[in-house]
Amino acid sequence: MGDDRGKPLFRGTALIADVLVEGDLPRGFVSLHTNERGGLALLPFQNEYVRVIAFDLAKMEISPKEPLDIEEVQETVDAIVPYPLRIGNPQWITRFRAQNRLLSTYRNERLFFAGDAAHLYIPVAAQGMNTGIQDAFNLAWKLSFVCRGRAPESLLDSYNEERHLIGERTRKLSDLLFQLFIKQARSTTYRKISSKVMGLALSTTPVQNLMSGRVSQTGVEYRHTALSKAQRFGGLPKSAINAGDRVPDLDLADDDGLGIRLYDLMRTPGFVLIGFASSYTSSRKKEAMAAELARLKDRYAGSLQCLMVLGEGLPRQGDVPTFLDARREVLHKLGARPGDVFLVRPDGYLAFRADDPRRLPGLLGSWLSTPVADSGVRTVPDGVLR
């Protein structure tokens, strides 16, 4: 299950320490420094401590088992940071040998792999933990639904398909940043040129948005999977929300005019099905949509929340909770058109969108099964995880 492409690019030993720092260290962001001695990152915490991560070229051949003291870290800080800093009171101090590995698959029959069991990255991009948390969340809700008989077993196949490519992308980003890091350290000319080029690039809005999405991982999408491709809505611009995309938070208003956020509604475990209607939608179509949503809510009780969102007018409560798109966020962020329906997954991604509620039973079959009576006993149905 190993992946030969995951052979470590970085074989040396790095230094890491959580310390108190005296000096003019900027506290609002991460500070990165490189020179001929190597590269060093300073990551401020909220409790006044700062994490020091250093790739000191003069010390990379030292065994990770060799004890590390504060004086040695101070010497590295003095050699790389261009302004005086005094460190002390370490909470954690160690050498470490970073790995850069990725499994060829995140599933082997009944075994699923997530987090560090699935991937290890050079800690330059600082995305290992975020990626692992998303692995676990992606797998957890699918296992929960399948093991309780509320989703088809085939849903588990989407875990590896969705998350493995994200693991590959994260590794490529980590590799790229590390290579830039080391090249800057080893070449004064490269350091000067790359600093100017990267400074210009990072000052542009598209690059800032791209990097923000990569680092925060709000830019992760699953359009590449077979299920997303099968349920993608055709004829939309590439920028429009479609199957496999992360759904942004939406500001809605209830019948009392009070605001409520979509993400708050999603705190209740399960899928959320949103129907959108406007003044251009006839009363008959609104009633038909509301009736279909009410029917599906009852059919998938405990697995599916259903709600109506109106483009205009006053929401009237019935069998399905109804809200007003007061800030036009459903209209603009989702690109919703009258009659559109959106299924939001428990992890905040769009399962599919459709323009006809009559298509919903067929589309939902890939995500949900009609639940059996829930006795409270959690057993795995025959065939699951085999």
C-alpha cells in the first residue's frame, strides 16, 4: 500500500521549539527567514509562546536522537533571523526528521486510513493536521450513515476517491514550498529574485484567494469524483456552485425577520435539502415543491432537513420551514434560479443541484437510504465494509 512517489525529499534533521521570545517579533502573522544557514519560521501562539521551526543546514546531519537544548536553538535563531531575539522557557524542544509519504489508497477492504496513517508531509505548508481532520470528518459521517442503514454501502467508496487526490495536492504544495525554502537558503541570487517575484505575485487578489483557499482548505473541492460528475448540473458557468463544491454560509431570515445562518442549521447532523422559489415561481409550483420537500423530510426522517427559501415575500411556516433570502445570498452565492433544489452534505459540500423536484428521489438514492426503525443498537449491515 506504499507509494514510491512518496519518498522523502527532505532527509535531514530539523529543530522545533515552543518558547517565549523577547524582542521586536511581529505577533500578527508567521515570520519566515532564510539565508545561507537555512530557513526558519516563527509562529506566534495566543498564549505568548512562539513555535520555532528551523531547517539549519549546518545541523541537518545531526541525529534526531541527539538531545537539543535552548542554547543550540538560540544559536540557530541568531544565525538566521536578521534582528535580535532572545528565546527561553521552552515548553517543548526537540529535533525531528520530517517524512513525506502518501499511501497509494486510503482503503483496503475493511480498513480505512486517515490523517498521519494516510499521509505525512514536510511541515512547511503546515497542512498535515488540517488535511487529517478533513479526512476524519469525511469518513466519519459516511461510516455513521452506512452503518446505521441510512446510506448505501457504495457511499464508502467515495472516501478514497475524494480524499486521496487532496492528499496528493497537499503533498505537492508542501514539496514546492520546501524546495523554494531550501533554494532561497542556498543561493543569495535566487533569494533576491524569488523574494521579488513572490512579493509581486502575492500582492495580486487571484493569488491571495488561491493561497487562502489552499492554506485554510476552504478551496478544497470534489468535482473530480465519479459521483460528482454523474450528478453535475449541466449548462452552468464553471464558477457556479455545482456537485462537489464547498457550499458557503448563507444568511437567511425567518418569519419574524430574525437572521439565521445555514451553518447553524447544519449543526443538526444530516443532509440539508434547500428549495428556492421567487416571485417568478407560480403558487402551484411553490406548493408542489413544498409538498415534495415535506414528503422527503418524512421519508428520510433523522437524516434529512428540508427547507424552502423565498427570493421575495414573507415566509409562511408550514410542514417545511421557510426562510427569506433577505441578503440575496442564495441567489448570488449559489447562483440559484426559481425552482432549483440543492442538497448539502453533512460536511458542507454540495451533493447535487437540480431544477426539478421530481428528479429528487432518483438523485437522493446515491446518498441516502430509507432508514429502518432505529432501536439505538449500532450494528453493521451484512456486506458493509467488505
